Amino acid sequence: MSTIIYPSPIFGPVHSRRLGISLGINLMPADGKICTFNCIYCECGLNEDHRPTLPRPTRELVAEKLEAKLQEMAAEGQLPDVLTFAGNGEPTCHPHFAEIIDDTIRLRNQYCPKAKVSVLSNATMIQHQKVHDALMQVDNNILKLDTIDPIYINKVDQPIIPYDVEKVIERLKAFQGHVIIQTMFMQGEDVDNTGESFVGPWLEAVKAIAPQQVMIYTIDRETPTQGLLKATHEQLDQIRDRVIAAGIPCSASY
């Protein structure tokens, strides 16, 4: 089984299905994965299969490497569309996440002012005020909400820290619209969040959060757990259209 462990702290640029030419910022170790979820569909594999031996990159190293890469890209005439915090785990777990966001915005403004700063997060740390405030500063605050069903969450997202989805929804509301909800829809022998019993309650939660946008997607690469299947184009289109009908912009990635 192939999995992706990203270089650290900078990787790419890569072409993102949703974001364009993306320069990745990985705040996790270069040789493994640290995440507060252990998603059975994660392209980086399961946590227990990729225990790192190296430390997380320091704030200083992230800024140094990011500036060097932006200088290189500027010299080549290929500036990124977006600077994306992603990689081998949950970026907001980094102890200096807020300060790194400050550094990144400063370097973005200096080298590629048209680029957006995006964070891909599973929303497990948004109860911390420093994390919330930092995410309020970025252009694309992309936070995961795969379902509101606790059984599905425990089976698929597999949180390794306490996770109360109702409390997470309240914290998502606290962004007052400065949030993009990202949801993975998929099917499998004993996991499937594409049916009405999942989509209906999820959509009501999305309406209550009132995000600026919703991004729905499905499996794109090999998964660590076998037997998982992509949601169909028709299923994603129907869900997308229901979100749009509720007055919220929505994109679907197949």
C-alpha cells in the first residue's frame, strides 16, 4: 500500500484540486505523522504505521525555508496561488502555530501578495483561543466536518483526543462565517455517509454554521483501510446542489 509522507517544512508546489498552484507548509516531522485524527481514508496512512523519529520543524526553520522557496519561485516567475498548511498531520497542533501564521502572512505580503494563505485542519484544536485567532487571519480557514454522527466519527475519523461534535459545531459558529467547511463523502461495506440519514443532519449543521463556502470531496488516492469506495459524481452533485440551494457556495471534487 502506498502512502504519502510529505517533506518538511516546505513541499511542492503541487497542483491542488481545489486551490490551484499550492506551496505546501508541513508543520509535522519529515519522517512520520502526528495527528489528532486517525482517519481510515488518510493518504498519509494510519498514525501507528508512521511514527516519526524527527522533531517538528521550529518556527524559525519554517520561516527560513519558506522565504528561500518564495525567493526561488519569484526568480523563476512562478509564484504560488496559495500557501497551504497541510502535510503529515494536524497543523494547528504545532506549539507555535499562531506565530508561524504571523510569519507566513508577513512573507506572503512581501513576496506574493496575491497568494492566499490556506489552512487545512480537522478542527480539533479550535477551542484554543490562539488557534481560533490565528485562523481568523488566514484567507481560507478550511475546517473538517465529515458528519455529525458520533458513531461514524469514531469509526472513520477515529479521534485520538476527546472530540464532541456538538461542541465543535459551536466553535465553528464562532468564526462568524470566516470558515470553509470541508467534508469527505465516501462509501464502504460498513461506512457510508452519502445517505439521507447522514446528509440531512449534516446539512442542517452546515446551515447553522453559515460558512463562506463548503468543499465536498471524495477519495482520490489509495487509502490505508481497504474496501473504501468513492462517492459517485451523482451523489456529490446532489449534495452540492442542496448546499447551494441553502444559499451557501459549494464545490465538489471527484
